[in-house]
Amino acid sequence: MVKLKRLKIEKYRNLKPGTELHFRDSLNVLLGRNGTGKTTLLNLVVQLLRWDFSQMLEEAFALEYDLESPEGKVMLRVRNDLQAEPTPLEALMPLLLRTPLGKRSETSGELWIALPGEEEVLSLAFAGSKLWWVRPDELIPRQVEHSLPLIGEGTLFNMAVSVARLFGSKGQPREAEGWGHVLGSMTRTLRVRRFDESLGYLERITNAVSLYKTVRLDEGNSYATMSEEGEPSGLASHVSRTLKREPGTDEVKLDANDKGAAFLQRVVALLEYQSAQLRLQRTARTPPPMEQFLFGNLQFDFTRRDGSVINHSLLSYGQKRLLAFYYYQACNPECVVADELVNGMHHEWIDACLEELGDRQAFLTSQNPLLLDYLSFESAEEVRSSFVLCRSALQEDREQMVWENMTAEDSEGFFKAYQVAIQHVSELLRTRGLW
């Protein structure tokens, strides 16, 4: 699985410069009062995992972070420097200045790809729409031109993949194959989203008219289905098979026993219902030769123990949160990024959600002590990397966000008290002034 190991922030909004955070491979909890940047940090984590900084181009930033998987390691350094707005004279001479009128940012950075146990790395540098790459045995960088800014969604990642593949055709199969596998492992987090603190995620997936897109590949009724949100394993292929069998279908249905909707089995058990069904409606179809189908308006129907059927829209707030989370985690087998995960949930559901995380790396916030009391630790170092403490401080008459891991002294003291097991985790954090 892909893990975010380290994040160093030299410049980002009103955050303290030089912030460096280290993350646990499993559960990471952000602690702090409202307004200290917990949701901001969650959104930043999502952008790092997606290799997508396109929503940040209106602000200056300088970031460095490490991603690891069993296939290898990637270190990415990226910065965005804002230009001043053009003066009236500059606005009249864009051709002379050789820059697009109104351009406000300059993005640049470096990327290193390393194989497990190998010292040699593939090194890439990028600026704007240009990318340079250097093999370990070369001194002169080679340049690649691109028509889009590399900082855009997925573009830098795709260019890096292209460079790694290029080596495979130049007689360096071992390194190229290895670097390609490292980058291939990183695709697992390219569609991760933040699970919000309310019902926004559920509303988005149930109101989206283009949640799934299916393309007809040939005259033999072969179809390929994909989703920008990610999808539960087997759901997209079920849509393709249904279209092949019934090209004119207006709705795709899956029961909880079907592979693509297997996540509903646990929801049914926790809600104490009898069964459940997932429905996707066809919302659009384009004519051949490039025939496409759009599916959306995702619906969930539950059969209660008395045989009556209830739509998800009639569930309680907590039930909707539970349903939304189980769909979310089914779409994100690598990583979970959740804001106030336990909002509105019964304590048994909280336990079930945390158990569902499995081997995923998770980034969570919570003002509810119930979530914290479900945490467990094996060492003081594990305690230190499990928490990110978020607070605000006054620095030179300016409010500043401060994000930091627990100190070695605090984590050692916490772990010793935790081993005694007299207080709950939430009580330990409060009595020690850490939450």
C-alpha cells in the first residue's frame, strides 16, 4: 500500500514556516480546536496523494513530501511563486514580455524515484510546462516539452510515467521496469477524496449525473467503465457486463451479495436490516462511433426486517453517515482521509468503521472522545507519529497556524500512562494538555 511518510512545509498560507510532520503507517489523528487548520491539513494531504495542486495556483507555497510503497519511494518537492499583477505598460506589451497576459504563478519542483535498497535514483525537475530528467549515469539533463502546466491534475504524474517508460526502450530494462513499478504503485491514491464532516460526500455521489462513464470499445459490444470518484471493486465491471448483455438498459442494479456492492453487507448488518440494493441510472448516451454512456443518481434501497423497503434518503443522519463511509472506504482501498468521522454514529458503529480501515493509512479528525478511546499503541514512537497537534499562535502580531507531532518527552510520558491503563486515551490527552 502507498503511505505518506513525511511532509515538510516551508511556505503555505499562514502556517509556521519550516513545519515538518511524520506520519504513522496506520492511523493518524489530528487534534486541535476549531480554526487551527485540521480540515486544511486533510485537504492538503489529499492533494499530495493525488499529485494535484491545480486548486492552489492562486497562492504561494513550497512543499516537500515522501511517498512509499513496497515497490519503492518517491520524494517530491514542489513550489509555486506568485508574480505581481501586470502594470498598465506590461498589459500593453505581452508579446514583448513573452508571457501570457495575467499569468500570476510560476510552478517548479523536483522529483526523485528510488528502488528498495538502491542508492541510484531517477531524478526529474520541472518548471511550468517543461520537464528535465537525468539518469544516474548521466550528467546532462534531457528536456521534455509539454502543452499543459505540469502542476495540473495528474499531468506531472503522467509525464513521470512516460519518462520511466522511455528508459525501457533505451536498453535499461531493469531500472526502467523498477521505476515504472514505483510510479505504478502511486496510481492507487490518485482518486482519493476527503470524507467530509457532514453529508456532503453522500449528497455528491447520489446527485451526480456522471458518476460512472462507460465507453463502447468495438462493434462486438465490448465496454469499459470508469469513475472519477473511484469505485467499489467490481462495480464498474458489473456496469460493463450489464451493458453488454442489455445495451439499452436504463438502470443497473446490484444486490449486497453481488461483488460490486459487497460493502453493503456490513451496512445491512449494522443497521439491522434484511437486505440492500444499489441502483445506478443511465443519465446520458452519445451516438456512435464514439458511443458513451453516463450513469449517475446513485440510490440505495434497504429492506427492513418486516419486509418494507426504505430509500437511503429516509435514513437518519447517523445511518446516512455510516452508509456514506462504507461506500467511501470501498472506493479507497489504499487510504482514508476523513473529517469528524464519528459524527452522529453509535459507539458500535465507530468500532466497526475503525476495524474496516484494516491496513489502510488513515488521516482523521475528531472532537469526539469516543474515536480516541478506540486507539491502541505499541510504543512511545508510535504515539508520537500518531498525533498531529494543531494550534494557533501569535507571531509578530500575526495569527499563525502551528502543526506539529508530539514531542519525544510528551509521547514517552503519555505511553507510560497509557500502559497503566487507568485513564482512557481522551482523558490522558486532556490531563496532559495535548487536546
